[in-house]
Amino acid sequence: MSAPAAGPPAAAPGDGAPQGPPNLTSNRRLQQTQAQVDEVVDIMRVNVDKVLERDTKLSELDDRADALQAGASQFETSAAKLKRKYWWKNMKMMIIMGVICAIILIIIIVYFST
């Protein structure tokens, strides 16, 4: 039986095991990637905030549009009532003028016929 080795086996110089300097470059790449991820996360937070703000503004605009629609409907109803009222008022005036003209015409006919 042979005795187990006391540590990790030593790597040969040409077998591609990571050495000191490549580890620094991988750390640098990791830091750059993490910085990019942080930047993307910040951009996404800003975008989400903008979307939420836009949603709030759209909600307010929708409420205002509903109120405006209700006001327009009420205006349309009152305008129709007012139009009908003045049509009848005009019709009464025309009837009164017709009756007056008829009375004057009858008076003229009676006056000149005798």
C-alpha cells in the first residue's frame, strides 16, 4: 500500500491550469460584467418607475375623460331640452301672429264690405 499524497498534485507547466495573472483577468471580467449588470438593473428600475408613473397619469387622464364624457352627455341633454323649449316658444309666437293677422284681415274685410 502506498501513502496518500499530502496535498493537491502539482500541475505541470503546460497542462493549462489557471495561474495567478489569468485569475486577475477573470476577476476583472467578472467585475466588468457585474458593473454592466448593475447598470442594466438601474436602467430597468428607471424604466419601471417611468411605466408606473405613466400608468398613474393614464389613470388620471381616463378619470378626467370619463368626467368630461358625463359632462358632455349632460350638456347634450340640456341643449336638446332648451332647443325644444325655444321651438315651442317660437311656435306660440307664430300662432299668435297668425291669429292677429287673421283678426286684422277680418276687420279689413268687414270694414270694406259695408
